[in-house]
Amino acid sequence: MTVTSFDPNAPVTLTAAALRHFEKALQREQRQLVRLSIEKNGCSGYGYVLALADTAEAGDTLVAASDSVTLAIAADAVDILRGTEIDMVTEGVNRVIKYNNPNVAAECGCGESFSVK
């Protein structure tokens, strides 16, 4: 595992809204970190997988997003997610997590999967 401090050049960053969301979720669920990975799915290739966890997995890159939020990025996802900003946005009456990933070349129509450049 690799540990880094908050850095705007980190593989993944969180907006203030996403930080607040994850701070509350980690506290409510009594978990230690947010783990981000990808999996092959959908019609475009990859899907994002977010989970609250107590420990990182072997090979994960750890990013200290704040004093209370640590993000663990799966080893096989770091290059695909590099430069991604995670945001929590309100769309109508729903709050959803948005991934602003500069590596995405295309997304499927339903928004569940993406392909990379």
C-alpha cells in the first residue's frame, strides 16, 4: 500500500460535498475508509464500485482526502481513475455520486458503464 497526503495531483480527489457525504457515511457505518474500484460490466466496459471498508486490500493506493476520510483505490483501477474528481450532486430530489473522470472516452446510454481512452 502507498499512503499520500491530500494533493490536487492525487489519483482521485473529492469535492467538499463528497467529503461531507463520506464523513457522515463512515461515521454512521463505523467504517474506516472508502474503497474505490472498477469492474467490467455494462455495454461500455467498466463500472465504478464504491464501498465502505475497515481495511484496504493488498496493492491499494491510499489517499488521505481529509483528516477523517481516507480513500483506498484498487491497484488495477489507479490508471483508469487517475485525475477523477468524485462529487455529490443533487438532481431534482435525488442526491447522487458523480465521477468526473478525464479518462472516459464514452459512456453507455444509461450511465452505468464507461470505456476509457
